[in-house]
Amino acid sequence: MDQMTFKHDTVLSDVHMHRPNTHHLMTRLNSAGQPVFRSRFRILADSHDDSDSGTGSTNEEKHNSPRKDGGTSPEQDEEGGNQGNVEPCLDEDGDLDVTHRPRKSSVDEDGRDLVCPIILQQSVPDLDQDEDSDDDDDDDEETCCSKDIIQIEHTMATPLEDVGKQVWRGALLLADFILSEKDTFRGATVLELGAGTGLTSIIMATTAKTVYCTDVGEDLLRLCHRNVFLNQHMTDPAGGEVKVKQLNWLQHSLCTDADLEFSWTEEEVADLYDNTNFIIAADVCYDNDLTDGLFRTLYRLCSSFIHSCTVFISLEKRMNFSLRHMDICCEAYNHFKHCLSQLQDIEDGRCRFKVEHVPLNFSQFLLYERIEQLELWKITASPLESEQTQSDSD
């Protein structure tokens, strides 16, 4: 193929489109026949220096801006009043002769064409069981040497029902928040709803004790399980554990059938209800029915806990032109806000919900475009029985 093409009914994440200097290597085809890519995301050690990296700049652009000879760029000379009275370079016609930066080659260091990636392997139904293959060992040895790099396998474009296989800005925003609030989540038991590729769960496991990484669909859960395996070099030293499990928002009970993959054990179900401190979800509110299912699941879980629980939901407010309104609108976002309001107004004597908007003034640890449409919400769920018991004891 000469170029990558996407059908009209596919959805494309903007994350990788704003990382032009990053090589995305296609490793295989998944069971649905979709190309699976592997991308590396570097966690910045000093995020304060890169707090405005949401403009779309990359590491290479930042590091390549100073000149190697220690001199200043033409822009810096102009700002400094052209100190030294250096004469501008003119061509033989008297026009200003501008030296352009050489273009980067479209071929990476291994000589692989970025437009026509090579399929390294074909996926099999038991791909997650192939974790000890030689190819994997080579990649893992390289990755283990870099404790600040997270590797994520993902797709680049999918139908709407498979968008969880892509990487979205909402997940990167929530990962930033987790990295900036490590002490808050340290040693906690965390449940992620709609985990997708598992990126946020992996980041959470660098500080939390146990992370239940949940979603639906065998192909997606295997992809998530694969990413957890690829990033053990990050979670194992921290003592965190990621457990990939199936959790369907449209069902009222957890799958405990031992014969099914990614089912729950009785011990895990008890641990979930007894010890979950936080629930997180990233960019999962794009369909009204799924949003309703998310809030029903949140209410059902939080009302069953005997302790308070804090929920963090990140999302991107997406604007579309609606023929029904003949105007630009955010229908999915408006429905999400409606559900937030309904949750906060619940008065059933079981649980009280408090909703807060979290300002995005925390540092940026991952390179992506932190656009103004990104939001982070905090929901505090407090069982009324525990509050009553505490007041009686006082």
C-alpha cells in the first residue's frame, strides 16, 4: 500500500497525529483483522519544564532547538538586538539567503518505511499466552532498561464500538493527574471502568497496591492484558498489581464463571467491595447509552461499599454539527453533565454524592496536546449509614 487509508465509518484518535517524530511500528493484526501498533510514551522526570508542552511540541523539537555549536538561533539574534552586528547572508541577487533545517527522512533507523509498516506476526486466539516468545524477550530487554518509558499496543482507527483499542487524550490527562498525586493513591485499591488499552491502569499501578483494570470484549481485554505484561518493568518495582477483568456496565453482576477468561474470583469480588478506595474512568462518555450504563454502575458500586469512595472521570468535550439543532453542539458532553447532576441530586437514604470540577493546573508528565476541551471531574461517594454511625459515636 502506498498510504494508510481510513474508511468513512472509522474513528481516529488525535493523540498520534500530534506526535509526528514518533515511530509507530505495526506489530501484528488482531483477531478482528485490525493493524496493531506499538507506541512508546516517555514519562518526563521534570514535568514543570514541560508544563506547556500541550501545544503539540515533542521531545525532539525541544532538544533540537539549541544549536550544537553553542550559538544562538536566528530568532534569538533578532530578540537580542542582533548583537555583534553580524551582516545578513545575501545571495548574488541581493536577496536574503535563509539556511533551512534539513528535512528528516521518512524512514526510521531500521530502514522501515513508516507508511508501509511490516507485519511482524499474525495474532492468534491465545496471543496472551505467547508472552515468552523470543521476539517479546528482545523487546522486553530493551524496555526494562528504560524505567520512564511505557509501551502501549493499540490500533490507529476503528469503528465506534472498538474505540477502546485506541489511545485517547482523556487517558493521558488522567495519567498526568495520577502521576502528580502519587501520595493520594499510594497503597490504594483502585477500579478502572472502561480501561481500553490499560494505559491509565498501568500508570496507577506505579503507586497503587491493586488495580482492577476492567472492560468488555475478549479481543480488547487481551490487548489490555498484553500491555500490562509489556510494562511489568514499571509496576513490579513499585509493588503494584494490575488485574485485567471483565465488567459489563449493562449487567448487574460481575462475571464469576471460572471457565471464562478474565472472570472474577470470589476473593477478588470481596476485595473489590471491601477495599476499593478509588474508581477511575477516562474518555468513556461518547455514547448516551454507555454513559447511562456508567453512572448506573457507579451508583450500584458506591452504594454497596461500606466506606467512602472517590471517583475521577476525565473526558474530552467533543463538538459536532447537529442537523437536528442546525448548530455546533456537544450532545454527548451535555448528557454526561445531565447524569452528573442527577447523581448529585439522588436522595435515597443510601449514599450521598458530591460532584466537583478539578482544575487542570497540575503538571504534564506525558507529551500530548492538552487542549481546552479536556476536563477532569471528581465525585465523592459517602454511604449515609457510615456517616450516621460516625455521628452517633461522636
